Amino acid sequence: MKAVITVIGKDSVGILAKVSEACSKADVNIVEVTQSVLQDMFAMIMLVEIDKSNIGFEQLQANLKAVGETTNTKIHVMHEDIFNSMHRI
Amino acid sequence: MLETRDILETINMIDNEHLDVRTITMGISLLDCIDEDIDKACTKVYDKICRSAKDLVKTGEDIQKEYGIPIIHKRISVTPIGMVAAPCQSKNVVKFAHALDKAAKELGVNFIGGYTALVQKGFASGDYALIESIPQALSETDYVCSSVNIGSTKAGINMDAVKMMGKIVKQTAEVTADRNCIGAAKLVVFCNAPEDNPFMAGAFHGVGEADTVINVGVSGPGVVRAVLAKDGAGKDITEIADMVKKTAFKITRMGQLVAKEASKRLCVPFGIVDLSLAPTPAVGDSVAYILEEMGLEVCGCHGTTAALALLNDAVKKGGVMASSHVGGLSGAFIPVSEDAGMIHAANEGYLDITKLESMTAVCSVGLDMIVVPGDITPEVISAIIADEAAIGMVNTKTTAVRLIPAIGKSAGDELNFGGLLGRGPVMPVRKGSPEVFIKRGGRIPAPLQALKN
């Protein structure tokens, strides 16, 4: 199963590194990354493969939420299907 | 890869615009629990509900976490108890209400609907006793919801039942007067009641339904309002309708996804998605604000009915392609106490019961969550029910009445339920007595619209 990680907040040094580190620790493979910085608002979207994750989905959400708190960003982890069903016919 | 814009739009809808799945409702047939011995029947009812829905709450919570969509309620609807109780010949029908309440508490659902009688053409064995027991049932239980269908386009309107329901609504408010008359908020009187509605208080599991079924009610007035606020300026009405349609499509797709997933995980057939815009008292999650965003100064002014008709229709058109099966009430709800914009409009005197009545001709339900003075007579309540049922019967649509007589209060006071039921100002009703008309009893014959064969 694939999940989408979104990171939204004020840009600062090391956001990508910290999120990637949390993924790597959990054996979550990053498939795609896009990021944009509009003025100083940072928006990053990662498509990740979580089938081989060594922690549960809930724990991954909690870990990334904690990363969000340290980097002053809002991080969501959601099943890919929610976006596919809303935006694809 | 998905587009960044689309992903951020979804996240924004959930975080800031109150997008949610309002309810996953499991319909459970109790036809196989019927027994002449009422205690045996109640045990069977309790056991079957607990067995069928044992994983409902957990599954709802799991889906919520995994997909990141708030799923507000997990609920149960059952076969109308009027039918289940028919062979018991017992005065103690209220035992069924206790069995339902106990099951709801055991399972952790927040409402269970189906303390219901379908009497649009007449009373069958069991119906009369059930209706008589409604005030007691709703005052002695916490989670049981009750509904009575008193009319339909095919059958006409059962005026004996209308007469009776005026008394029952009043009594229900009286026996729960110490709890803000909450009993009346759990009682709906229908015309053309849908048998697969997932929304309370009117949900029940129709007899033509499968043994168990999953129905999902979506929501999202906040999302529709936000779209109109962001991009609606200077657009003509055709474009506004298109914007509502596109938004309704997205909301419904989410509901469809949750419904399919819940159905798969629970091994229960998927029934329908109900495409309703259901407001909550939260600021921004209001149907009235959508109408105001379309260009009305305040909900209730002239033009409100037209704006609501457009909204109701566009929601259906957008939603119907997004789901494989659509049903229930599907449209825009206008429950006064549950909608911040309606509460404001009513408080300021822009919205009264007559304007609401005309709005119900084009919305998906009816006079919903309206607080009326405590000294209202049962005949006036019956007459309001009859008016509303007539609109439903003639227009081949569902109409419902959920009035809360505020015992001990009069126009200008307020009743505060708290939570999702909200708060509502006591609204005055029209003067003049319909007593003789209501006391006649009998049936209003089915209209010509019924003769379609």
C-alpha cells in the first residue's frame, strides 16, 4: 500500500532530512518527492511505500507528527486512495 | 503522481473546512428475532445487534486513521420495532427500547434508530402500542431514536396518526423537560420515509433491505461554502451551480471510498451513500452560509427558497456520478438548531417557521430541529405535521417534522442541547386553531401523482 505524506509549514533547514530519516528508520521506501516553496511557505509531498514498514501505520503517523512538531510544520500521512478517488474519475 | 494542488486541496478541506464522513450506519434486520415472548424477542434483538455490529466502531476508527478522514458517527439502524413487536401483544413494548439502548452502549455507537412504526395507511398490530410508548421509551433511554411514517405519495396521509403524533411529540418533550426536552429531538415524523437513510433521528432498516448493510452519510457544507467564497465572486448562477456540483462530486467520492472500505472490512454489503450536506453548529459548517455566499444578505430573506433549490439539485447532480448507489435523503439539510447561520437568522428575526416550511418544498428533508413555544397545543403540532406531509406527498419527496416544544419557555427564549444538536431560539408559530380539522381523523386520499402505473 502507498501512502502520501504531506508537510506544510514555514520553511527551515533540514525538514526534508528529518522526514526522510523518520521514513528510513521505519523501513518506509520513498517513491516520489515533490516540493515547492512559495514565499517562505514550504509544501512537500512524498509518495511512500509502506508495505514493508517495521512499525504500524498509526505509529508512523505519530512519529511523523512528532517530526512536524520539532520542525514547526504540519505533517499528514494518509492512504493514497483518498486522493485518487477524490481527484480521478 | 497526483498533483500537488489536488493533495493540498483535500488536506485543506479536512483541516479547515470541516470535511468529514458524517456517519457509517449499519442497517440490521431484526425480522429473524420476532418472538411471541417479548423477553425472548428482546434477548434475540440484543444478541443479533451485538453480533452483527461488534466490529463497527473499531472499523470506523481504523478507516479514519488510515485514510485521514474524520468519521464522526458510527450508528445502527434496525427493522421498525412496530413490526418486530407485533406478535408480542404486550403493553411493555418499551422493553425493546431498553434492549436497543443496551446494545448501543455495549457497542459504543452513539445512536440507534428504528423505534419506528410505518402507519401511512393504517395501524397494524403492534404499531399503536409502539407509538403510545414513544415518550416513555425516549425518556428512559439515551441513544434510541424514534420515527413514525404517517404519509406517502402512494398511500396519502393517515390523519389519525397525525392527530396522535401531535400528542406524542408534546408528551415526549414534557417527560424530558428536565433535560432540555431532548426526547423530542430524537423523534421524527415522516412522509415518504426512505428505508435506507443513514442519518438520525430518522434512520431505520426497511423490510426490503438485506440482512445487514452499510450505508454512509457524507457531509461538507463548509467545503461548498469555502469554494463559493474563494472563486464565486462575479460568477453567474450557472457557474455557481457547476461549482457546487464539482465540489459535491469530490465529497461523495470520499464517502463512496469509505463505504466500500467499511463494507469490505466488515463483510457486510454496501448499501448506499447518502449525499447530504449536513450542517453542524461549528462556525463555517453551515448550509445557511452557503446560501448567503450565493448572494443573500441573510438566510431567510426573499430568494432563499430559490437558492436552496439550486443547492439541493446541484448536490445531487454532482454526487450521483460519484457513487455507485445513491439513496437515503440525499440533498441539503436545514436543521435550525444545528446550523450556526440558521440560528443567527432565526435570532435576528429573518427566518421564521413559514419561510422554513416553503424551504422544505425544495430541500431534502423538512422542518428539522425547530424549537417551538412550550404552550403549543397538540393540535397545532399535528397541523404542522399535516402541512409538511402534504408538501412531501404532493411533491413525491421525503418531508419530516422534528419539532421540540420547549416546555416552560416562550418565543424569544432559547433551548441549548449542546454538542451536535446545537441550540435554538424558540420560534413562534402561526395564530388560529386547526383543532376541528385535526380532530376529524381519517385519511387524506393519495394524490393523482400516485397513479403512475
